[in-house]
Amino acid sequence: MTAVSTSTALKLAVMGGDGTGPEVAAEGVKVFKDIAEKEDIAYEIKDFDYGGDRYLATGEILPDGAIEELSQFNAILLGAIGHPDVAPGILERGLLLALRFHFDQYINLRPVKLYPGVETPLAGKGSDDIDFVVVRENTEDLYCGMGGFLKKGTPDEVATQMAVYTRKGCERCVRWAFEYTRKRNRRKRLTLVAKTNVLTYGHDLWWRTFQEVGEEYPDVEKDYNHVDACCMWMVKNPEYYDVIVTTNMFGDIITDLAGIIQGGMGVAAGGNINPEPGGTSMYEPMGGSAPKYTGKGVINPIATIAAVAMMLEQSGFEQAGRRVAAAIQKVTGTKMKSQAAGKMGYSTSEVGDLVCEAL
Ligand code: IPM
Ligand code: MN
């Protein structure tokens, strides 16, 4: 069934996916292998060809047995999904969301850090000002797919799309965020971002859970922003934030805003984490498959390498993760001309080499 052994090695599944995904994934793997050797980390790697091309050829997104095989891995490194010949939503739901849900990756961890040498569209803000983390709940809310149509296609059509929140789903996310804030040990401020003034049931549950769990963390400042106000403050005073915990849909939206203030999709990374023992997590650059840059060797692999740093940190190899993160900053700060595709001053693979040299 699987070639993966039962040893204690870190088992990594690599899913390059579509477009530029395989190019950036290759650089992530390059850096991973280098740091694994330097830090003496035993690993096993296996490639998977899931994505748009395979779907077009076979009609399958995740073939029979795929989930079972992937469950043997500690981590999945996902390059990108999105294919010009596949209708939007098919691969997103059939692969990305399917894996998030199946493996119950209930934390979506999105660090927002402006690396040295990286340009932000926010005037007057620098690396010290933009350094916070968004913990996005990753399994509930509007993403659960509950709802339906009534009288579809008629003038009387009704469509419902339900936001589902459970105490369990909310509490495990909020608790993880408190633990993370304590461990990060920076401002020790956890901001709940929600919309309690309008979402008087679901976000009331979030609010109460946040207050109750918060009592176990007297050392962490409990803070609250409505999501609309958060979008304002994130632009005006990003330095205010330390850790944000939020619901799935709002987390999706505010992390695109956050991604652009940290320098764009070339640098923003995300982790879909199942923190339970034996859980399978998935790490990805936040950018898409960028069809127009595919095969040109010009796409920025920094986000994918940052995803590898996060994977190491979250898999218990914290020092290795810190080394990769430091190497990334050396390269953005002293080598790369820009983070935009084609303007880096180096090719995709040269950027990977520079990070390895800086390790
Ligand atoms: C993200 C993406 C996904 C999401 C899409 C592709 C389903 O936007 O990872 O933020 O909405 O979660
Ligand atoms: Mn998104």
C-alpha cells in the first residue's frame, strides 16, 4: 500500500501541483534536504502528481487510496493548485479543501512578517512594524458546505449558505492560539477578530469560548476587534498586532490583506495544521499556480521555503526551522532585488541555492 516505513523519520509528501507549483516545491525540497543534512534530521520524501493535469487525464483528483497513503505522512508540501483548463473551484474543493477537512487540519497558521529588504505598500512601515501571526480556524464556518437552493433558476430562487460553528471546533482553535501566543512571547497579546455585533449566535459562541479559555492564560492579554475595524488597523497600525485568532472566512480575507502588506504572494506562507499526535499537516505558499510564469524559472520560491521553515518548526525541529527562517532573511535582505516574479535578480532555482548557502 505504501512505501513509507514506520521509522521515526520525518515523512514528507511533496505535491507540486499545477503551474509554477512544482518549480517552487522543488526549491522547498532543496532547502529541506540541505537543512535536514546539516541538522541530522532523518526523513523520507515521496512525490505525488495530484493536480489539474492528472485530473484532466484521468478524471480523478484524489484517486482511490490517496488519502490513506497520505495519512502515513507527517507533512505534505503543496506547491499550488489551479489549472487554466479546469473550472475554478473543482481542484480547490477536490484537493485543497478535501485534504484540510479529511486530515482535520484545524489550524491555518499564517505568519505575517515583513522580511528585511522587502517592500511593503504601507508608507512608513518597516520590518519591526509588520510582524504578527494570524491563526485562522480551518474546518468550519462558511466552508462547511451546508446549504442549498430552493426554486433554483426561477425568479423566486432562494439560496442558503450556512456558517457552522461548534464549541469543539472553536475551543481547540482558541486554545491553540493562546498556547502559541504564550510561546511566541512577544507582546503576549491575542486579538480575537470576529463580528459579534452582527453574528449574534456564532460569534457569541466564539466570544464566550475566548473569554473562558482565556482565564487559563492570565499572562496573555485578551483583546478583541471587529473584523472591519481590524482591516483598518492592520493598514494603519500593523505594529499593534501580535497574534490574531479568527474564524475561517474572516481569516481567509484578512490574510490576503496581511499577505500584501508583508510583501505579496511571493513571500506569504501558510500551514494547515493538525496538531494532534500522528496528525498529517500541509504547508503551502499562499500564491497561486501563476500559469503565465510557468516553466520560465522566474517565480519566487521564498514563500515555499518559508512554508518549509514552518513545517520544521511545527514538526518539532525548531532550531532547523529558525535556521531556514534566518537564511531567508539574509537572502531577502542582502541579495534579492525584488520579491516580484521576474524581478528578483535571480532565477527561481538560484534563490533556492542562495538560501542553502545562507543556512
Ligand atoms: C486560501 C485560499 C483557499 C481558501 C481557496 C483556494 C479555497 O483562498 O488558502 O486562502 O479559501 O481557503
Ligand atoms: Mn484565501
